[in-house]
Amino acid sequence: MNTLTIKIPETLEQDLIRMSQQAHISKSELVRQALQAFLARGQGAEPFVSALDQAGELVGCFNGGPVDLSSNPEHLRGFGSV
């Protein structure tokens, strides 16, 4: 087996230690499993497409409406629990 040395922040190391203890596996095994899962997800998976990319030409095509639509709770009266 080959060896790979990486530098990680202390917080990530603490998370790694905690997770390896919970799973009862070594840190190396946990990192191998995480790396395999990450690489497998990239194979054959469709590329990430954001909501902005999907909306395409619709973004910015509306003129008018209240300028505080996203920040004024009054506009949400009657929707959900607001």
C-alpha cells in the first residue's frame, strides 16, 4: 500500500479522530473510505447544476414588484407559518 501525506487543520483532525473512534476504525481507514466514496460519486454522476444555472434567462427578466420582497415579512402573510 502506498503512503500519502497531507496537511489538515486541527479542527478537521479532531473530527477525524472522533469519527474514527465512533466507527472503531483507524484514521487511515476512515480517510480511505471517505476518499473512495468521494471518487465514486464523481464517476458517472452528472455534474452539479445550480438553481441559477437552471433558471437561465429567467433570472432578472421581471421588472417591477416590491423592492423589499425578500426581506419584508408582510409580503409572506398567508404563506406557511409566517
